[in-house]
Amino acid sequence: MQLKDQVALVTGGGSGLGRAIVERYVEEGAHVAIFDRSHERIEEVTRALGGKVIGIAGDVREMADNKRAVVECVKAFGKLDTLVGNAGVWDWSKSLVSTADDALVSAFDEMFAINVKGYVLAAKAALPELYKSKGQMIFTASNASFYPGGGGVLYTATKHAVVGMIKQMAHEFAPHVRVNGVAPGGIGGSNLAGIGALGQAGQKFSELPLNDLMKQMLPLERAFHAREYAGAYVFFANRKDNQPGTGGVLNFDGGIGMRGFASANMGAELVEAFGNA
Ligand SMILES: NC(=O)c1ccc[n+]([C@@H]2O[C@H](COP(=O)([O-])OP(=O)(O)OC[C@H]3O[C@@H](n4cnc5c(N)ncnc54)[C@H](O)[C@@H]3O)[C@@H](O)[C@H]2O)c1
């Protein structure tokens, strides 16, 4: 029970990685407020997890919705220890050259509004309560926060912006509130949505052959499920183990940066030397 009696607010907690974080936090003894734009998903998660969670339907792009989420959380559970900023959308690696001029402006605004403004507004709304509790913020970054090829120009720019945001907030809020990030790679069990302005609303992340893609691309040679990423969020929320950390972003992506010039089949020599384990 690493989070016994702790209270967290998770944006995008209705699906994929956010839902896995919510489930793991509850397992670890926390109470959790789920803030998501999908009523159906909120209902499904709150039904499954019972009295340990509440749901707030709203849009992370709206200051009023972010404030309401914090107020509802504190009303239900008495305090807030951890904000997890996580709600996000993808651009399906749409290249700049293939993006029509008239779609680009609205696509840029939509992408930055959800992936960056959504985090900044959540932080602003949660800060007074986190100051009181000496709590922490944890933001979902991405492999696209460090490397190209995990999205198009728009997505990659938003996720790089998230790293700068984390560092600046860590600087501004120390020593009272710590701010860290987790940078996952491809996530199994995700329903990551595209952007409406690019006509991607109907595309389904779950239809990607994620296992095959990750096997080819990652040194660790497989896709990881949302549940396997959730432990990193426990680490950053757990008050016992992470007190020295602020401004850090954990690369938690199957080793993308460890590939270098080599093919993904890097451990072949070990198999030759030691046989199949
Ligand atoms: N899926 C991946 O492979 C992957 C890889 C690296 C990073 N990420 C990041 O992980 C985070 C979670 O994504 P996921 O893959 O779990 O996707 P997901 O779509 O399964 O979950 C995201 C949730 O955010 C909610 N949401 C989206 N826009 C919102 C808004 N404007 N207001 C309120 N809620 C909103 C959605 O309703 C959804 O429930 C995102 O920040 C994403 O960029 C995903």
C-alpha cells in the first residue's frame, strides 16, 4: 500500500494509460478523482472501482473545468496530494507537407490546447491544494518528448514543450511542490485519439499492430501494456521514495534511445553465448 490515504487527480483517467494509473493508485490505497471528457468512460471506471474514485466530466482546455475538478476532488476526499496531467491526443504522425494549409492552423491550436494548455491549466488549478499538502505533479510526456518519428511535427512539438513546462514548474514551485514526468513509449490498451481538425476522429489507435511495430523497433522487443507503465506513476507519487526528485522526466519507453545505429536485435550475441533463457 504505497499510496495509503493519498488523494490524486488524474486527467484522461477514463482510458488507456490514465485508467491504468487510476486502477493502480486505488490498488495502492489512494482515493482518485478522474477528470475526462468522456462521460461513458468515467461511468465505466467509477462503476468498476466503487467508492474509492469519483468522476468529473469536463474538458482540460477549460480553466473552469479544471478548477471544478479540483474542487470536487477536495470536496469528496478532503485534500489533493498528486496531480497527474495525462489527457492527450495524437496526430497519427501526419507530416507537415501532407497537411493542408487551411487545416494546419486549427490542427496546431487543437493539439497544443489539449496536450500543453491542458497541462498548464490543470497545474494552475491544482497548485493551491498541492501547496497545502506539499504534494506533487506528474505529467505524461512521451518518447516524442525526446526523439522524432513518434508523431508528426505537431505532436512532437507538444511533447517537447511538456518537458520545458515540467522544468520551469519544478523551478518555480520548489521547495513546496515537486514536478516530474514520465515518458512512455507505445502503449498497449490505449485508445489515443487523433485530432478533429485533421479529420482523424474515427481512427483507432487500438487497430495499430503495436506488438509487431514495437518488436521491430525497440531494443526491449515488445509493446508494453498501460498497466506496465503505471508503476512509474506510483514511484513519483509515493512520498517515501521520491523526495529528492523534481524536474525529472523518466524515459520509460522500451529503450528507444539505446538503439543507436544498431538494429533492434541487439541481444543476439548474448543468446549465442548463453543460449535461450
Ligand atoms: N498511446 C501511446 O502509445 C502513447 C505513447 C506515449 C505517450 N502517450 C501519452 O499518454 C497519454 C495518455 O494517452 P493514452 O494513450 O492513454 O490515450 P487514451 O485516448 O486511451 O486516453 C486519453 C484520455 O484522455 C481523454 N481526453 C482527451 N482529450 C481530452 C480533453 N480535451 N479533456 C478531457 N479529457 C480528454 C480521453 O477521453 C481519454 O479517455 C497522452 O498524453 C499521450 O500523449 C501515449
